Amino acid sequence: MRYLALLLVTGLLCCCSGDSEVQAQNNATMTEKINLTIDGQTMTMTLVDNAATRELVDALKEGNIVVTLNDNDFEQWGDLGRPFTTSNESMTCHAGDVVLYASRYICLFYGSNSYSYTRLGKIAYQSTEQLKSFLKAGQDNVQLTLSLADTAAIKDMKSNSQEDGAYYTLNGQRVPRPSHGLYIKNGKKVIL
């Protein structure tokens, strides 16, 4: 009897620790951020790591993406203008979740819905009312601009013992003759 109880407790601990590990892995993959801007207000979305989000970041490196959003009583959705790789899974989305539907439609949730989507990320927000106001819940033809967050381009910075005095863009590309703007020089941001 004691053996059976020990076996049950061990099984429960393994199941619980497995769930914690999966949750920790999901949180660990959410590192890259992009900006969502509507009517001059910006919120940040933290991306999950999958093929669709890597393709989205690559597309944003070429320039911002503007999407016209329409309301669906629990989400704002719009066409991204091109297809992205999907990894659909059945899920229940809640306020703040951002997903990809049918490979090219972005869905930003202020309510909840269950369906098969590709997860893109999560919007950082303080209250559901704030999120609804930002997303213009209930309205159609809302202009959303997706852009890279300021820190998205630099993953890691290492300093040499010798500082070379060269200027670099925020993307890490060396600039031989910088004009005006924001640059990195000797490991520090500088404005010219």
C-alpha cells in the first residue's frame, strides 16, 4: 500500500513539474518585441518563437507593415498582405493574444474565442478596457502599424578591450560616414 501511495505521489510530481517545464519553455521563447501603433498610441507585443514570427520580424526589417483592421465582436483582424508559415493548433484565445489565421490574417483579441490558429504573441496591457480602447473595439477600418521595437535589432553586445570609434546602426551595421540620427559608438548610443 505504501508503495502504491509513493508511486501516485511521484506520478503527480512528475506531471506537475512537466507542466512547469512546458510553461517555462513557452516563457523562455517569448523575447522579441514589436510595436503596435493605432492613432498615435503604441503598445508592445512580445512574440513567441516560431516560423511565422521569424518571418514577420524579417519582413519588418524591410519596413513597417500597415494593416486595416475590422471588428469581429471579440477581436480586431486584418490582412497582413502576404502569407506566413503556419503552425496551427487548437486553442482558446483571450484578451491580449495575437494570432495568425489562414496564413495571412492577424487577429488581435480583446475577448475570447476557440479555434485553430498560429500563435504570434501577447500584447502588454494594463486592463481589458484599456486594450479595447487601444484596439478600437467595435470599429472597422482601423489602421494598425506594425514596427520593430527599438531594442529588437540588437540581440547581444560585446565590447572589445580596444574601442575602435566606429559608428554602427541599431541593426549593427557599420556606418563609414554617419550623418544625423541614432547610432552606437564604443558600445553606447549616441545622437548626431
